[in-house]
Amino acid sequence: MLTPSSTDKYARLLARCEGLPPIPTAVAHPCDYSSLDGALEAARLGLIAPLLIGPEVRIRQIAQEHGLPLGDTPIIDAPHSHAAALRAVEAVRNGEAELLMKGSLHSDELLHAVASGSSGLRTGRRLSHVFAMDVPNYHKPLFITDAAVNIFPTLNEKADIVRNAIDLVRVLGVERPKVAILSAVETVTDKIPSTIDAAALCMMSLRGQIEGGILDGPLAFDNAISRAAADTKGIRSEVAGDPDILLVPDLEAGNMLAKQLTFLAGAESAGIVLGARVPIILTSRADSVRARIGSCAIAVLLAHARRTAGDAAVKA
């Protein structure tokens, strides 16, 4: 299922992880079949070395009921999901793990532990979510942000959301990611505040406040994705028709866009949260094992990139 092919973007992503050592990963409350199976399958593929954190009796019961081989996978007993989230974050803070993976608890519960000022994993960056999407009729991977964490982001928060996404896509091999900043129209108007934010973000990029990517916006979805649509409207753009990243105006728009691509266009998606001390593998209970593996593969590549950067800094 995950063998590389010329058309399977996820399989090619997985192939990039071949030969890399598995990354120690704290899995918070893997207390249903899909979350436990996803973590164990990622371990079987050599992506992660899971540290399962949650009610041990329940985890072992689920494994036995579904025939999932736990083997010698370490389990840290935690009485409930809240305790599991706190202990998983602690595992990252004390060096037991380099990645954090959501199990069957609610996303807000895990992110609350991550965002804690005294004991969490915050950095100077805003936390943000990225959907990495394999859309069958689009010519390359497409990244949508933010569709899961920031509800109505401010201009400065959008700047961090863009920075996080650019950093991710650069690690995945795109030297200068193209960012389409979406709105309902492609012209700037005070009647639609997201168009003003888009224009400001583009100027921030020109002034060096946002680095590493090529930004353009506001762009409506049609002229962001279709060069022909952009040409019809007379839009001259390096981004139109070829974006790597779609920055949405708010969570509602992003969530609907990602789910429309999934359920109407047959897209597959992986989910990851950025801006914390480590990447956070954030998947839904409805996600397939394939989606969970894709999320793990992206997080693993990020973790190895951080290791490489850290080694370079030490040598310097």
C-alpha cells in the first residue's frame, strides 16, 4: 500500500524516510483501535519508536481485542487523557521523546498541555496546523493552513502561520515555496478584511519580515489554483496556478476547503502542528492508517532536519 510510485505522493514521502533511524515519539492516550494501530504501524515501518502514555490496562485490552502486537513497546501508565497529555509533554521536555503524537483524546486537551506557559512546549512562534494534501488532480503536494488551531487569526498570527508552513515545505525539499493567500476576491478592498491582510503579508515578505517563500495575494481559489483562470482575469503572478501552500483567511474556510478536497476530490491528508518545540502529529479519529503514516513521515523528516541543524550548530 505504501510502495513508492510515480503518482503516489505519500509513498514518495515515505521513501524519503528510508534509512533514517526511528524518532522517539510520545503517543498521548492511544486508547482506541485507530490511534493505537497507527502508532504501532508507524513503528513497524521504522518511522517512530513509540512511547505509549495512557491507562496501561486499557491500552493492553485494546491491543488484545484487535490483535495488535505490542511486543516490548514501552507503556507509561496514566489514569486518564488529561494526565496522559501532561505526561506526554513532560516526556518531550525531559528528552524521552522528540515528537508528540495525538492518540484518542481531543485535540484541545493535548494542545492545552502543549501551550501551558510553565510546563508546555511553547516557543516564540504561534502554534499552527498544516494539512499536507495529496489531491489527485493537482500536480504536486498541496499544503493548507490553518484549518485546525487558529480560529480567526490576526495579521501577526497569520505571519507566523505562513512562516511555520514555509519552514515545513522547505524541509520537504521545496527551496522557495509559493504561498497563495486566499480570499473571496483577488483585489484589495476594505469590505473584505482578509484582502487587506493578504496585501500586508505580501509587503512583509518584500521587506524581509517573512523569509523563504514567494507570497501573492489576495487570490481567489480559482486563480490561485488555475493559471488559466488567473490569465483570464489578467493576474500576473509567480504563484497563480502553482502554489505549494494555501493560506486560508480563517479556520472555517480552511476546514471546509480541506474536507471538500477530501470528500469530493478524493484527496488524502496528513496533519501536523508546528510552532512548538517539536512537531506534533495531530490526526483525527476518522483518519485512515495511511493518513497517520503520512503525518508521521512528515514529522520524522522535520525531526531529522532539526537534528542536522543542531549538529551543524554544535560544530560551528
